[in-house]
Amino acid sequence: VTLVDLSPVQLELARTRLTERGLLDRVRGLHRADVLDLTAIDDDAYDAVVCFGGVLSYTKERHPAALREIGRVVRPGGVILVSVMSLLGILRLLGPLDASEVLEAIDTHLDWQATLSGAGVVYTRVGSVEFHQPLALFTSGGLESAITDAGFTVERMASANPILPQFQ
């Protein structure tokens, strides 16, 4: 197991938790790196790569390059698991939490025209008070296209939209 994160704070938290659980000796390394530049990792180095936490969404329009870089470090026939920020999930979350602001000024938060036209990837706006930084929000079709465009085969897709217990 190798852990890679852009944030030194996250890597230190991981090191602390692994140490507390007596698992640090099972980790080959903790690397500070950007998913867009994994040159510290050899080609075909791993049987599986897990890229969770919406990392691809944070690369915004550079998500195709990030997918190719992830693909470079996994061996042929290996497995890649990714999670992204979901357009539907974000709309489900934002609507009930802040419906009036979102509905009155939706285009200041994300590219609403792209959403209405059925784009598979929609970008949030710089300066939106709803998003702490610009993101790429994916539909399931948009994620599938991004993955296949990067040269990979989609085996399975799943969704875990935001859970809002107060609205169940």
C-alpha cells in the first residue's frame, strides 16, 4: 500500500492513524504528489489504484489528464476505483439546504446552461458561495465517457447521493 495526497496535513493524519492502529509497517510509502503528476511512481507499479474523495472533480477540466496519470501507474489488467462529485448529488444537497439562493442565482454557482443541455460534466463557478473552490461535477454518463475516453473500460458504476435524514 502506498498513500498519495497533495496535502501534507492529510498525509500526517494518515501516518498518525496508521501508527495508532499498528499498521504503518504495511505501508510502502506516503507521497506528497498531485494526481496530475505522479512521476514519483513507476509505470505499471500497482495492481489497483483507489482515487476516492472527489480528487478528479478538483482537477476540473484537467480530469482527462488525471485519469491518464492514474492509468499509467496501474498495471495492465489492474483495477482503478474512482469517486467524483456528482451533479445530481450536489443539486439534491443544495436544493433543500439553500433553495432560495440556489434557485435565484443558480448560474452564479455552476454552468446552468451546460446542466440544462445535458452535459456530462458541469463546472462550478469561481467565487460561488456554495462551493469552496471550482469543481467538475459529473453525471454518470459524463464519468463513463471520461473513463472510456481515457482508454479504460467501465466494469461497474454505483451512486451514493447525499443523505439528508431531515428530508426522509
